[in-house]
Amino acid sequence: MHPNSPNTGAHFMKQDITFAKMKLTNSKTPEGDQVVLSSMHKYQPRLVVSPQDGSFEPKIFSFPETEFIAVTAYQNTTVSLEYDLR
């Protein structure tokens, strides 16, 4: 869940929505709000938009360009990960 959720659509339309502080782990015992990923598995993030009053079914969006494979460490020191999900 986005840290600013729940909120109105008008709130989210005012600025970019980022997940820059999402905490990922491969731990079998995650702490707090960490998202657990398994190494060498493929993931496809999805955006779920749902009304607070339940007036319609949630809408689910996915973007093929955000698909990734989780790894525990990169062996190549020239590789670094910086994603800007705008």
C-alpha cells in the first residue's frame, strides 16, 4: 500500500506517485511493512485503485515495462539499481 493511502484521486493527481521508500527483503520473517520477494522469481507490479465507499469494483493496472526478476546481489560492481517510477 502506498504510504499516502487511503486518499482521494484528487490528492494523487497533484504530484507524482513514487514508491521510493519501499522496503524489500527475502527474509522468511519480515519486519514491519517490508515486502517479501524470492530470489530468481519474476515479478509484475500492479496498481490497484479502489473506492473507499465500495461503489465499484477495484481497477487493476499493470505495466509490462515494470516486470523484473529479484536477485539477492549483483556480482557486477558497475550495476546499480535506481528506479524512478514516474
